Amino acid sequence: ATVLVRGPYEALEPARLALDDWIVAAGLTATGPLRILYLQFGAEADLRLDPEYLVDHDADFVTELQRPVA
């Protein structure tokens, strides 16, 4: 099960809770730990990361939360 979160990292905890609630409501069971993928994020230029993934404002962050289910 996954959820995409757009915006600052403060939005991750409410999204995680909503994902867990959805899993229960769907009659599924979480079978592993939460995985977090940072798809768009901010970083220092000296890290030499691919600029395709970098954004200047936390409102533009995109984070995917994943939880394996059965």
C-alpha cells in the first residue's frame, strides 16, 4: 500500500496514520516496516545529486510512503 505526500515533512506523520487506517479498513494486514522514498527534496549543492530530484521549497517535496500488506 502506498501514499504520495506533497509538501513539507511535517505532513508525513498524518499521511502514515491515514495509510495505516486505510490498510485496516481494506481488510489487509501490514506485513513489514514502513518504507520512505524521497522523490523530490532539498539538498546542498555540494552533494552533487541529480538536479532533477531537487526542489527549492519544502512545499514542493514529494515523498512516497510504502507499507507491504497481505
